[in-house]
Amino acid sequence: MKEMAPATPRRWQATGLPPEVTSFVGRRHEMAEVKRLLSGARVVTLTGPGGVGKTRLALHVAADVQRAFPDGVWLVELAGLESPEPLAGTVNEALEIRDVSHRSPVEVLIDHLRDKRALLILDNCEHLLRACAVLAGTLVRSAPSLRILATSRQALGIAGEQTLVVPTLPLPPPPGSGLGPPAELSAPSEAVRLFTERATAVLPDFTLTEANRSAVERICRRLDGIPLAIELAVVRLRALSPEELLSRLDNRFRLLTGGSPATLPRQQTLRALIDWSYVLCTEKEQLLWERVSVFVDGLDLEAAEAVCSGDGIDRDEVVDLVIGLVGKSVLIREDPPSASTATRYRLLETIRQYGRERLVTSGQEGTLQRLHRDHYRRLAAEAYAQRFGPLQVSWLGRLKLDHANLRTALEYCFAEPGETSTALGVATDLLYHWITNYYLREGRRWMDLSLLSGTGTDEIRGRALWSNSWLAIIQADVVSAATMLEEARELGGRPGHEPILAYVALYSGMIAMFRGDVDLAISLYEEAAARHRADDDPAGQALALVRLCLARSFRGDWSGAVAAGEECVALCDAHGEGWHRAYAMMALGVGVWCQGDARRAAELEKESLKFNRSIDDLLGVGVNLEVLAWIAAGDGDHQRAARLLGILEPVWRAIGAPLSGFGHLTRYHDECEDRTREALGKQAFDTVVRQGSKMQCDEAIAFALEESAHRGEPAGEAEEPSPLTRRETEIAKLVAQGLSNKEIAASLTIAQRTAEGHVEHIMTKLGFHSRAQIAVWTGERIRNANEERPPGA
């Protein structure tokens, strides 16, 4: 397996739109109409047949209007969902909400969006129409400034919905029709422009000429201006001239119509093009096309080899077949996010549905679904085996990329009789995936369902019980956690299952700490650490030592806390482990701080923060920021403490609960807040906290780490002159302070409309889309100016 680089978070809140990889052609009228509808309606649905370009139009409109939605524009792709249950959770994931509370996903969404000016794109709703309609209706009733732009083959059918039927691309008039100027004098139609641009990508020397224009126009008319059909046809230019392509299109369509020249319905036209693409594939390419249709949201080469080889395809043939399908525009190659990430491939949904139909017809769907499940069962098991060591982060990143496929594998287990015990094993092996990514609530649901089935061996059921108890504790559902641990304790008492008791002690200690019984918690943590040490389980031992370190600090046994923390860091170092080590450094930082060594404590927290930032562990980031705020307040740096407390506001809001899973540390937070507010005064405290809460993620983390905003730039590089006027600079500084347009107007004694105009001009000059970007830019210039000022100036 290629090692995969973790994602680095860039924001607390921003735009969740994918980059456009090909040019967007035409659609000016439709763009304007969608914008008009969005300005007055809460829900706008773009309807039309597959391949007509609903998704591209929605994304292009969204990119164009994102400045009107300061709280983000977000794409939620629904094609990979095969049932409505994960719908709200999928929206949470798309919005990067890591709520770990015990609330329902819909409640979390409502709470998150209630006061937001945001645009939500629900893409491919047709197979979940009722569920999408219910969710959209619930959200717009609860969030008055939210807009929803949906794409579907039919309308959602909810009150207040506005619909736009997305037409095919405009076509050139037939020759001799008398409509429009002669072809040689007219601008190419949008359909012809799309053909030409895509043809240039296939053949860089291709140009639209008088010699080929007629054939190109006839091709576009023959394809009824359907964008996907045009893009599929253009691929044939690698082997055919436009005239030859036209001839073969005519031949295929005549076969479908029995020789009649009648125009085909649009969906039949697209189907004919996909059929033709299928026929032009080799027999083995056709097999691979059918088989990869069992994947959702993409796959990598290793998955294709594991699932799709055999029975007609040798494993070493798969790579060449993948290359062939990419060349025929059946599979789309997705560039990896980093050099160390495996390349992934996906099928457009219309192409995937076609392949799935062929797979069902062949009678092989069940076999491929089982092979798919088996592959992801192995993937989950290997990830669990690597949970404590140098490959841990790589595996966490890989599981995140394949989350939709993992969900599909679990759904298969519950759909097939006698497979729930397999589901229990897979869900349990994914423990760290549920905790470190966006999926804690979903993981809890899968674990609950699997445990209710009553299946599984004593060993796997015991492991599932203590694993699920950890998820429940993070959600503050300690009653359920305690119940599960009682059953696990009974299973652990049976011969051969003693390792279960080590985890029962560990999580029972967490419950005791939650209930305020510190002495009992310490006793249980010490028991857990000893049992894990005897069982040679370094992952369990590290978890126990982290909690033991924090509990001893809380009781005032600071030397004991530091000893536990240092033992844990050494254990992690010996195994090349990162995630547990980051939490160990966090806990050790608390103990060292309580001992009075604020400088070393800050260094430990910063090192931990860098790692948690690298894997996008928002809970870990939040706890690190908390401790850094406490250290700053203890050092008398109340401005820094207040700003860090402000930075924490969006972090804990995204998670759903402050210090989730570490609730006993709340007393330090309260002491820090009270001390800082008293030192600064309420008004100044509130101002600094508000400024911190408005900082973008990268800027906030750099502030916490006390990193230079421009690290890596050549020393002495002169800052470029400001493009803003003096008045605009003044207003930019007020924006950076968190003032609204109304507050800016009052401060400068100008009209609010004038202030709004200045802010718009600033964003236009700087190429920005939000006030937050202005704030970051202004803050960086101020810091640079201060750094360049001579000492004593």
C-alpha cells in the first residue's frame, strides 16, 4: 500500500466546492435564471435527464454567487447513498461538522445552520426524493437565511420550491432552414463550442474549420445537444475524423429505430452513446466496467485488482484495462491530493448505473458485492492492526477516502442473511476511523445495530462492547457505556478472554472520572495499564497512561502525572506512533504546567497541536488550544488567553460539546475565563474573544503556535504596496476588528450604504469573497509592519 499523506485543515468554515477540471461552456441564460430564482426562493431544484449538465450548472452558479453566502457554499454528493438513513449524516460530513454529542444528525444540522447565510447543494436527489424533500423542508423552516440548490431528475415537491428544467445545449440551425446567418458567418453554437473545446483536449491540433464544421454541427444535432453525449462522442476523434464519427453515429441510431430517420428521445440518444462506448470496449474492458460499478465514490488500483480480477480477468491485467477505460472516458482519473497518495478513479453516475445494469443482467452482482465487502473487511482489519505504529496516519487517511465504500460493505452485511457477525467485526475494526474523522455518530449506529443482533464470538463481541462504550463516553452517554461494560466484564471473565478486562477497567475509569470519583478512576487506570502491559498491548497501555496522567494532575499528584505522561511518550516513540503520542504530550503538558513549568508545557502542547492539525483531529486541536489558553492566563498574558478562548468557540461549536470526553478539565477552562475577564474587563475581554472567534483556521493555528505568518519568505523581502486607498485601509482594519457595516458606519460617521460600498470595493480589489479574508490580509500586513519596525521604534 502506498503511504497516504493526511489532509491539513485550512478553515473552520469556508466553501466546500470542488475545483472545476474542465471549462464551463455557455449556459448564460440558465445561469442568470438560477441566480434570479435563488434571490427569491429558499429551495431551487434543477431538473432534467441524466447527462444534461445539472450538476455542472449548479456548481458554476454556486461558485459565481458564493460572495453572497459568507457562511459557505457546500456540495453534498448523494449518488453514492443507497438508502436514506445516512442522508443527514452525509450532509454533516460535507459541511465538516464533527459533532460528537448524542443528538440526532438532523438536530445537529439545524443547530449548525440556524443562523448561517449559506448555500447547500444537494446533488442527485432522485433516488432519495422523499428523504431529500423532508430534510430540505426541515432545514429551510429552521434556518431562515439558508438556501438550497438541488439537482434531481424530478422536483422535490415541497412548499416554496422553484424549479428550472435544464435544457440541452443550443444547437446550430439545420442547413437551408433560413434560421440565422450562413454558418460561415455565425458564431459557433454552445453545443459546437463544447464539442470543439473537448476535441482540443483529445487532439491538441483540432480546430473547427470550414471543412469539418458541417460534420461537427450535424454530430451535435444528432446528439440533441446533450453535454455528456457530446463528451462521450468526442473521445472517438482519437481514431475517427468528424465525418467518420458522424457516419457511425447514424449507423448506430438507425439500428435503434429500425432504419427510420425519426429523432430519438433524448434519454435514448444518451443511452445509445453509452451503448456505443460499451461496444467499442474490449470484452475484458466491458467486464471491468461492469465490476467497478459496485464501488461508490471511487476506488484505487489495489481495490480494482482485489475485487474485479478473476473469472476472465487476470490480476496483472487490471492496470492495463483501467488505463484503457480512462482513455475511453469511462473511468475518470482523479489526481491524488499529494505525491504519496494512491491515484483514484471514478465513474460518472450515469455511466456507473449503466455498468450496474449490465452487472445485474449478467447475474454476477451478488458475487461482486461479496468480493467488494470482503476487500473492505480486509482493509478495516489491516487498519486496526496498524492502529499503533508508523503507518497509523496513512491508514486513517485511506479509510477516510473509502468511507462510502466501507458504508456500502456494512450495508451489504445487514442486507444478507447471516452476515451481521461480519458487520460487527468490520464496525469494531473501524474504531479509530469513527473517532478521528467525522463519523463517530455513524460508527455508534453501526455498532449498536451489530450488537443488537446478538451475533459474534465472545472475543469479537467483547471487543465491540468496549469499543462502543468509548464512543458512548465521548457522546457523554455514560449510562449506555456502563451497561455495555458490564456485559463485556462478564465475557472477559471467561477463560482466554482476559484482555477484554483491561479495556473494561480503562473505560470504567473514564466513567468514574466523568462522575467525579477521581480516586476510583486512578485505581482503574492503574489496573488497566498493568493489564495492558501484561497482555503486550501498547495501544491500550498508551490510552490508560494518558488518562492516568490527566487524573493524577487533577488530584494534585503532579510528579505521578508527569511520570505517567513521560512513560506514555516513551512507549509511543518506541513504536513510531503519532496519534496516541500527541494526546500523551497534551496530558503531559497539563502535568508539567501544574508543576509550574509553563515554558515546557507550552512546547509540549504546541508539538501535540502540530500533529493534531496534520490529521485534522479537531478534538485534539481543541484540547491543545485550551491548555495553551490556560498557560497564557497563568503567565499573565491575558490578551493571548482571550484570543485563544475566542478561537476555541468555533472549534467546540463544530464538535458539539466543549472538552468532549475530557469534561473534568472544564474547571481549568472556567478558571482561565474568569481570570482573563477580570484582568481585561468585560468589554475588552468580549472584543478580543470576538476577534479570535473570527480568525481563519490557518491564521488561528499559527497564532497558537506563535509562528510567523510569512515563515519561509526570503529575509528582508519588501512587502508590496497596498492596493487600497487610505479610507479603504481604515475600513479594512475595522473589518478585521470584527465590526459590522453598521458599526463601521457609526464609527466613521458615514452612511451604512457607503460603508457597504467600501467593503465591496475592497473585496473586488483584493479578489476576496468574504470579510474574513479581509481580516486575515489586514492582520498579516499589520504583523509584517511590526516585525520590520526597528527595535525601540
